[in-house]
Amino acid sequence: MTYCVGMRLDKGLVFMSDTRTNAGVDNVFTFRKLFTWSLPGERAIVLQTAGNLATTQAVVSLLNERMKAPGDRNPSILEAPTMFQVARLVGNTLKEVVQSQSDQGPDADSTFGATIIVGGQIAGSDPRLFLVYPEGNFIESSDENPFFQIGEAKYGRPILLRGYDPAMSFADAAKLLLLSFESTLKANLSVGMPFDLLVYPEGSFSVDKTRRIAADDAYFQTLSTAWAEGIKEAIAGLPDFEL
Amino acid sequence: MTYCVGMRLDKGLVFMSDTRTNAGVDNVFTFRKLFTWSLPGERAIVLQTAGNLATTQAVVSLLNERMKAPGDRNPSILEAPTMFQVARLVGNTLKEVVQSQSDQGPDADSTFGATIIVGGQIAGSDPRLFLVYPEGNFIESSDENPFFQIGEAKYGRPILLRGYDPAMSFADAAKLLLLSFESTLKANLSVGMPFDLLVYPEGSFSVDKTRRIAADDAYFQTLSTAWAEGIKEAIAGLPDFEL
């Protein structure tokens, strides 16, 4: 499994991904699930992937190859005029890869399925965030749904619903995401550290504000301990139930 | 779907169940998923059910019928000498019902499957808590795993892991369970109010400490509002992330 969140804030976009991939409980690997492309001053694109690793790697490789082969009939995500067109290209590439693995065509239940979060900004328009399904179609984030989760999303959802605020700072968003990931980590073996964080300030057209948070990260350890205390205090501070 | 939790405390057992059943999003009903039997001074038995409603209702009906037909070759859960034997009877009854619906025998993935929490106490031994699988086999709670969740368990798990303490009072346990259910409610349509709460103090051999918590319950509404604030304050109180 996997856990990735892409989030839209007033100030830009934030992304966090875990790095554990597993086939059963034996074949456990660390793989990056956060991919970036940029043209300074012009565009920044971020992908987060969940699902079959062979599928997601093939999608990323195809997207990369198509940048280097301008004669290819499929345009490159570095040339697409809008983020909507970028999401379409990613969706079509994903559908193509899933279809090539499966006799029955792309299907959310397919062993070869994957789900992809696509976010970024192209000069002249606002940052946008999409969720691409294995069938190749996709939805866009909105004020009512300002973040997308893929993979093992349930454990970490309540705290995101409670803690999210579009006006929050990037540092607060990173803290909230770390809490959501920490909750998931505690409950599910298939999500593992290190986590990849990427912060995209609107208008920066840069994807270099990244940080890898490893299990021995001092801040993460402090946060985890403080949260265990903080949540107990928060519960204790609530009015008592009368039996 | 469904959400039920059975929990072992130093002082006894606590159970909470939602009441929503649905087939798709159209056929939404309110059904009780918490069932009790008792012989004053001698035994108290609690069942919580998740899964196919026809299956769980058949299991409960069969358990009831067998109490009234002493000649039946299957003994009654009111006669079984230990809670282990009660769990076995429940498991066998469940397996029998699932098998009768399915050509391929009982199977966790079966449309007819169900999962059951069995808890209670028989005079002469401690309270015990079991989780019964659709295949009829079961596991018992332990100090490391003092509670079982069935149905839509993921959303409400992190707070249980954080907040549980075996020494807690029944009132605190009820508050913790309400928070876990509230988190689930906010994230998932298939879990719905009212909730059924049952508190079983060790040695009471009584199942009458019950309460139904409806959507308009004043305490639940206060709790929900206070929790929204409490969790935001708890997050704000944590050390800041340095970008």
C-alpha cells in the first residue's frame, strides 16, 4: 500500500508521500512516490502515485520519454498548455499502461491499477490539483474538497478533516500532514517512512522546496511524543460523559 | 457498512455499535447490531454484528431458537459452560448460516459473510472478549489487543490507539468511543446514528446498563463541537515545523 496527500492552500500546494511499497509482507521496498518536473518561471508539475508499482513506474518513465522525443504523437507534459491538459496526458498514459497489462481493459479493481495525484501550476493560471483514476478520467480539487488522499487514506482522514484550514501556513500544513501520516503509520504496516514533503508556493514555478523526513528525524519524534500527550489532554479536557 | 467496538477494561467491558445498514446508498435502514442475553447472577453475553444483515439476523435468530428448544442437538449459549464455548457456538452458527447461503463454503470475501464480536462473563471466570470470523474461527482479546473493531474500523482506530487505557472509567471509555464513532461518522456515510452503548461492570451479570445516543443527543453535540476546537488547539500546541 501507500499513503499520499496532495493539498491546496491559499498560499500554494503541499504534497506528502510515504515510500513503502510491498507485495505481501515479504517484498518490502523503499521507493519514491513523489515525482516532479519544472521549467523555471513557466511551470511546475508534481505527481504522487499509489497502486501497482510496475504501472506507476511505467507511467513516469513514459512521461519522461515523451519529453525527450518531441516527434512522439503524444505531447509532453512540459508542453501542455494547461494543468487540465497535463492531467489528461497523465490520465491517458495511466490508462494506456493499465490497458497494456490487462486483457479486460482499465479497471479500478485491476491488479495493475493505480491512482495518481497531479498538481502544479503553469504561468498565467492558478495552481491546480487533480486526482487521476486508473480508468484515465480525473477530478479536480475544489473549495469543498481541497485535498486528495490516495492509498491507505482512512486512518489519517479524520485529523485532516478537523485540522485543515485553507489559510494555514506551509509549516502548519506540514505539521498537520505529519500527524495524519503518523496516525496511519501507527495503525498500518503497509505505510512506512521516510516521508517525502514538497511545498509549492504559488507563482514560484519551482519544485525544489522538498524535504525527506526519516524515522530518526528529531522533529518527527518530538511531534509523535507530544501528540500522544496532546491528544490525551484534549480528550481529558472534553466534558465528561454521564452514565 | 457498520462500525462496532468491543473493549475490555480493568473494570469490565464496554460496547458501542452504530445502527446503519445499507445496500448501496438507496436501501438505508436503522437496525440494532447489539444483542444481549443474561441469566441474573450467572451469565451475561453481548454480541455485536457487522456484515450481511440477513446473515447476522439469521445467526441471532438461530441462537435464540436454540435457547427455546432444549432438545436441539446444538446446545444453547445460555448453557455453555465457558465464554470460550459461547464463542464456539456463535462461530459454528455463523459458519453454518454463511455456508447455507454460499455454494463455495464460508469465506471472508463472501457476499454473505459477517464478523461478530462476542463478549461477556460467566460466573466463576473473568469477563472475556472474542472476535468471530465468517469462517467460524475466532480470536480472543489480550492485554496487547484489548479491543476489537468490526466494520468501518479504520477512521476511528488512531484515536482508540492513542486514548485507550485499561484503567479508565466507564464514562471515559464511553467518551473515547463516542470520539472514535464521531470521527468515523464525519468521514463515512455508511456509519450512522443512533449509537448503542452497553457498559458491563465485572461481576454484575447484567446487561441493562445501556443507552441509545441519538443525533440530537445534547452531550454528543457538545462533544462534537468541543472536539473540533480541542483537536485544533492540540495541533496548535505542538512544536512548529521548520521548513
